[in-house]
Amino acid sequence: MRHSGRIRRIDFLFLTQYLAQRSDMELNLNGKSAVVCGSTQGIGKAAAIELASMGAQVTLVARNAEKLKAVAAELPTPNGQHH
């Protein structure tokens, strides 16, 4: 059964919220870098958006250059990151 990107994003957000509640987990990604493959759709896109919102500088990897540029433009930059 194939899930939509929305369901996967919700699952990923649930996981990050669960991990953030653990007192022994440091989830501050300010100044960190992340590489996300398959970043133009589905869980790859959701992961890229979430990592960027957590402060990481995200490098996207995908086969379609136009879709890649569109996703890069969507990434949040709460700390002035350059993706």
C-alpha cells in the first residue's frame, strides 16, 4: 500500500516530536548540515523541510532539477541557512 506524502510527513513530525520530548536527546541542528536524497517528494521532502526548520543547512539530492529548485525554495530558513 502506498502512502501519500502528507501521511509520511505526519509520521515524521510525530517521530521528531517524540524524540524532542526525551530529555536525553539534543535536537538542536543549528550549524549542522544534512544531505537528503529523494528530496522532491514524499518522505524525502518532508525530512528536508523538517530538518531545515530545526536549523540544519540542507543539501538536496534529486533526479529532477526543476523539482529540486522548487523544494529548495520551500525550505524554511529560521537561522538564515543557505540551502
